[in-house]
Amino acid sequence: MVCVHLRGKSVAEARAILAFTPRAVARDWSKLLESAVANAENNHELLEEDLVVREAYADEGPTIKRFQPRARGRATPILKRTSHLTITLSPRR
């Protein structure tokens, strides 16, 4: 739900959106955005002011499988789901 608001925005706008989004996952998106900006500046020599969020999406990651003991010697599965967060930055055209 958070990544939909980031697509097509400049880095400054994306930071502002994430700062005021009342969801816990906004902190993870913010850390990912800062990492992507740092990589673009250091590895590709791009300026932060020229960067735009082209893609932002969350894919399904590996599922950790556990079991919860229940009554009468039975067990029920617990699926701990994870996700992969992806942000793609590109220079403004």
C-alpha cells in the first residue's frame, strides 16, 4: 500500500511521503530509499536532485514454516511470510 504512493515522485517528495505515512513499513521503505540514493550518488555519480522513483514494488519472499502444538497431540502450521522490497531510481529526463 505504501509503494504505490512513491512511483513517479522525486526523491524529496518520496521522503516527505514516507515521513508522514502512519504505517510501520514506511520506515523500511525509507531506509531502502536512502540506500538507493547513496548507491546512485557513489556508484553512478548521479545527483540526488535529478533522481526520480521509477519503480517501487514488494514481491513475495521465502516463507518460513513452523508448527504450533494444539490439543490432543495435534499440530497446526504457522506460515511466517516475508517480502522483497525493490526501488528503482533513474535520472529525470
